[in-house]
Amino acid sequence: MVLLGVGRNSFAQTNTTPGAPIAAIVAASKKFLATLDDGQRGKVVFDLKDEAQRKRWSNLPTASFKRQGLRMGDLTKPQRDAVLVVLASALSPHGYEKILQIVEADEMLRKSSGGTMFGRDEYYISFLGQPSATEPWMIQFGGHHLGLNITLAGEQRTLAPSHTGAQPALYELEGKTVRPLGRETDKAFGLLSSLNEAQRKQAILDFQMRDLVLGPGRDGQMIQPEGIKGSALTENQRQMLLDLAGEWTGIMHEAAAKAKLDEMKMNIAETWFAWSGPTEKGSAAYFRIQGPTVIIEYAPQRLGGDATKHIHTIYRDPTNDYGIKWQKP
Amino acid sequence: MAEAVTRTRRHLPLLLALLAFPSAVFAHRDDQYLQATLVAIEPSGVRLQINLTPGVAVAQQVLAQIDRDRDGAISKNEAAVYAKLLKGDLTLRIDGRKLELKLIGSAFVPPAELRTGAGTIQMEFSAISGPLETGGHRLALENRHLTTISVYLINAAQPRFATVQITRQKRNQNQSAGEIEFVFHPLRPEVAGSGARS
């Protein structure tokens, strides 16, 4: 795993195997909670049915959108490390790395802009419900360009709804080029380039998409799908579509990701792929994947700069956002 | 959406933080007014759910249309006047017939929050279509509100009723205008579609 950041506030490598079973996630969470004093514990654990906290996530920086929970910059080094162990245990290796890279991009933004609302310190952790191996509960971790909502219910778990983004979406760190959302971008252009002319005519929308349609704050809404339907794709293209979606579903640990992808595979004929914008590889274009149990959007942000370097994405499950299927009424 | 309410949450600390660190501005939509409309077609009519989010650089321009007495708060009357202004900039037609829009809900965040670029005004309008004949129909929506500073999204909501099926959507380049073609089958059972919510 890539070691990101150095110094007191770095988001560093953990020694926990990412993608651990529920018992390990519960143990990691309880271990983190045990590092806190009473005041901190009172701030970090919310009722599972606290709807306001459940919905308190955004693409915006913390100065524009106030989170609750515990701020990473207010924690001690052992406490921050314990948070990372929680994340590493709940996520896949790729997912964990992606999250660290998104946070590190924000650290880059802090350094380049001087804005203290950005950076590693400005991420928040919270729990809804108590860590449990059998009962539903949630881990929330987020800040600028990141809103992870991980719902766990025994061995079942979902990441929906979650937001990932990056600015800059490409940067150099310790001599290496880092693209937090690079695989999403490359796989989407790969799928697009595999379409023949007739398929492209269906997939490409002839209007601008200036933002996410179902981004943060759009819980409970669902739009009519558009683009090309999975039934009009070849088997190879369907596999490419699933592989692309796997960049979001695969943020979760392997078992949960596989279950989600299997579900998507069953519905692949009813899953749509839509594109808006230029088609040249690497250009700033919007795309959407929408099926019965998934919606994914990827939207470059046109704000006067290079839109390929500022990306917002959303991942939702219209049937099970926040693991609603597993929660008692 | 809640019934006509003016939210009174105070987020002054957010504004102060933003003013202290203006670099947040370049990180997000700052000079555009995002108007995102979800069009829900139902057997008895149409609902428009509109989310209005002014960027930091245009928030004052938008607020000038809302907080008319400049007292830093949005009164019920000011909210109603702005809703009427927006309504006047919307044209909704079904099969070429213009429908009368009625405001059924709104939620305004305080001006201080709008100035941060993070605040969203929500409005919901409904229109009674009258009895629809079985078969194909065309809904057309045009939004002319604050065109010089706005970007638009228009999307059909996934229908909640099996009697309505969306068959095609078209928009102009900037999505300030859109058409939704749909089929109405009154004899089909009116059950909510699987997972469909709007």
C-alpha cells in the first residue's frame, strides 16, 4: 500500500489487513472509541436513526458545509491511527488507497491555496449506532470531496450513498504520479471507445451535464435512465461496464464488493450507460451508470480551470441507500 | 419537501470561515446559479422539484431578488415573491397546452448560508394536467430564470406509477429547456415501480 504523507498529521499506512470481516471492523471501531475521552465519545456516536446526521455529508469543504463527529485535526496521533485502522478494516486495499489519495489531494490543495479549510485535518469520523457484529450501524468518514457512508449489518454492508471526488485529480507525490480517480476515468474511456457508431449514438447525450444530478443532498430521488441499455452491449462491453462500476463498489472490502457486483451482473441487461461531453481520451466528460440497484455519476467540474483535474462522483443504491433494507422500522 | 417554510437556521460561523478563507471559492462552482429540476409525471398532473444553488460570486445577485429589504433574513412574503418570480420564468406544457403552476412547497436557507455557496433553495410546483388520453404525450419545460448566470439540469423522475412510462427525453444544449415524451396507460395497475421514488 502506498504510504501517503509524512509528519505529525499524515494519513499513513496501517498494519491492519484491509477488508477484514465484521468482527475485525467492530474490534477496530471499539478500539478507536476506547482511545477517546467521554467528551469525544459524546461527539462521535449518534443514534442510528439520527436522520440529520445520516444526511450530513457533502462534496463541499468544511468551511462551507459543517460536519459533526470528530475532526481528524483535533485527534491525537494514536487516535488518528486508530481511525485509519477502522477505515482499512472496512475497505478493500484499493478502496482504502483511493480514500487516502483523495485526502492527500486535498492536502495538496491546502498547500497550493493556503486555504486552511482544506487538508488532512479537515476530515470527520462519526458512527451511527454502536459497533456490532449483528445489529445495523454506520461508519461515516468525510470532508471535502469525500463522503463515505458505510452501513454494516452482520456480514452485509453497503457504501451507498457515497461521494468521491478529487482536486487536483492528478498530482505528484514522492516522485510518483497520483490519480485518485484515474482508473474510473480510464475505464470509462475504454468502454466508450469500444462502442460502435450505432451504440455511441445511443450512449452519448447531446446536451451539457454541468454537475451531478443525484449528488449529496439528493437522497430519495431517482431519475429516468438514459443512454445505451446493457441489453444493447456485447458481452465484452457488459464486462467493461461492470469493471467500471467496480471502481465504486470495490471501495468496500472484497466480499461486499463481490456481492454487489453479482447483483449488478444479474441486472446488467437493465443497466444503462450514458455519456455527455467530448469523447477524446482524457477530456472532461460526464458519464452515468444506472441500473435497478445502482446509480453512479462522474462529473468534471468546469470552473474556469482544467475540468479534468476537478472531479465529483456519486454512488447510490436506489433500493438500499444507508442499508435501509436491513434496518428495523 | 416541507410545506411553505422559511428555514431560520443561522450559519454565521460558516460565512465567517468562508470570508476568512476565500480560496474555497475556486474549489467549487462560484460564478454560476445551478438550477436543477426534477420533473415527476403522475396520472393527475406534474410536479417540479427545483433545487437552486447560487455560487459564491453570484449569490449576492440572486439574493438581491429575494431579500428585497436587505435585512439579512428572508421573510415569508419575500419567499413568496421570489417563488412567484421563478414561476413566471417557467413554462410548462403538455401536448402544447400550457399548464398553470402552483407553488406547493419551498425551503429557503438564510442569506448568510446562501452567500457561502453551499446553500440550496428548494421549491416545488405542481400542475394539474386534467384527464390524459391513453397513449403518447409530450411534456415541455422551459426555464428562463436568471439566464445570464445560470446553468441548468432538467431530468424526468423515474415514474412512481406503472401507468406512466417515460419513452424519451430531449434537452437543448444548456438544459434550460427540455421535452419528455411519455405514454399513459390508465388501465395498467397503479403500483409503485420497483425502487422508483421521486
